[in-house]
Amino acid sequence: WGSEYPISIVVYTNETQQYVHNILVQDCQCTPEQLTVQVLSTSTYPPTEYPVNVLRNMALSKIQTSHLFYTDIDFWLSADLQNVLGLPQIKQVLSEDAYKAVVIPAFQIYRQCHGNELITEDDEIVQQCDTENIQRMPETLRDMIVLMKERQLTPFDPTNRGGHFSTRYAEWPQQQAGELLDLPCIESNRYEPYLVLRYCQQLPPFVEEFTGYGKNKMTWIMHLRRLGYQFTQLGIGFVCHYPHLDSPSRLEWNEKPKNASPMELQQELIKQRKKQHSLLRKQQSKKDNTQNHDGTNDHHDDQDTNKHKINWEQSKRGRVDKLFVEYRHWLYTHVPDQARTLMCKDRKEDDDWRLYIDRE
């Protein structure tokens, strides 16, 4: 990022603000004037309720420039990103359109565990291998190409295609420095790219009710899209995810409802998906949703499900998904749809069928 451009950073720690500021200046080769540092005590929230959106909003509150690039600490920037963003054509586009959202394509490398750096996690020995990972983190397009040929790098995150795969990765290597390529549409509401934006009054805050892992960025992107932000991706510049071990928040997210086996969970999700599709068909045909043509209730699937009803809110994911549905209802009810980058008409998957919620 260089030593002359401002950085607003928030650290979740019990150390003092001055201590953190001094460490960053000493170890990261930053100038004291460059950094605006805030801290939030780790005793404020439970260990698995990492207040990620509180931290993001704190960082946004200290922005001193007309535009911002936001990123999380586990994503590393390409060496030339700041120079590319400073090109005249990029500045012109950003100055002419307050609702332009420049997507910085995100990638990931695989953990390079060939050494002996081991740590214990849940009584299992796992490899951390920081030394090897750091050596392979790409800084330039040339580094990226080498890693791609070695099959050590992919777009982020293959296990959650909705998260970043609206980015036009196939066209990105052919883009020139400073070239912008508009996204024709968004494949999924789960899209959560890292962006360059104008910092002004209409920029909404992150929703602080989302803590820990899950849906904390995508809800913000949904809000931006509905407000009319146009998404366009940058050529040459990129960010790359550092392959750290799963956080406590992610491990809690991965836990299934306590009263459901993996097989029962899969069967219930399939039933819920069928219910949702059935409801959509009924709504589209404008038929009554509670009775059949003979006047009887259409609840035979419900009776079968209730034999072993899953309590979704026993899991962190279930609680987050319930909050997400409530947030989405608020968004669609209170924020007029002014989208310029639309949702794709031929989306390949249903965003909702994975939700850990009751669809009664």
C-alpha cells in the first residue's frame, strides 16, 4: 500500500491503542502520520461472537480521504494495487460517479504445509506452516501466473461459489492496468467482493447485529446493489487470501444442529427446498396457499417433517440465517430498488435452499 497513503485500522485486542500503533510503525514500515489506529477490547464480546462489522464501521468512521478500499486482515494486496488505483482513468471514473463500486478480484493459495510447524487444534495436530505460506503469497501478476500453472492458486472461495464468482475471473488476466470491466449481472445474493468506493453520506454502514462468521459482508453488498451502485472490476490489481486455520467463529458456524445427524440434515434441507419451490409455484399461479381445490389442508409434508423436527436455532448458522431473512425483509421493504447491476436471470442455483430456517 506504500508508506504515504492513509490507513484506518481497527484491532480487536486488550492492548492499548498506543502500543498497537507503535508495533505497526516498527514492524510494518508505516509512518506514524499514515496510520489511524483504534482498538476494541476482546472482553466486549464472547469468543465466538467476533464483532467483525463493529470493527469495520469503526474503521470507516476514521476515513480521511474521498474514497476508500476496504479489506479484511487475512487478504494481502498486490504490490501495484495503489499505483493502479491512482491512474488518471480510474480517478476520473470514480470522481464522475458517486455510485461506482470497483471490484478488486480476490484469489487464494493453498496451505503450503511441507515443513514442521505444528500446532494443536481440538486435540488434533495440524500444520500452520506460516513460513512456507508467506513465501508463496503472490505480489504481482507474474507470481499469480506461476501459481496458477502449479495449481496452487484459485479464485476465492471454491467452496462458496456465490461469494465471489460473479467476478469475471476468465477475463481478468486479459485486462490492462487500469481497465474497468462492468459486471453484466450478479449471480448470487452471497456475492461479497472487496471494493473501492466513494466515502460519503449515502454509503450505508455494515449491519452490526451480524457477529462471528456468516453473512456479515454479503448483506452490505446487497444494500449497495439495491441503492444503485454499479459494480465494475479492476484490471491487474488483486487481493489474495492468506491460508490461515479456521477461526473459532468459523468452527462454530460449521457445527450442525445438535438434534440432527448429517443424513437427517440433508434430508430436511431437501424437504425444505421442495416446500419453497412448491410455495413459489403457488404464488406464481395465484392459487390459495393454505387449501387444495377440495378444501383440505396441504400439510402432508409437514406432518412427515414434524416426526423429527430440526431446531435450526440450536446452531450458529441457523441463528444467523434467521437474522439474514429478517434483514432481507427490511431491505426489500424499506429501501427502494434502484439497482444498476441486476441479478442474473439465469442464475445457476437457488440462494435460499441452503438456509437453516423453517419454511412453515
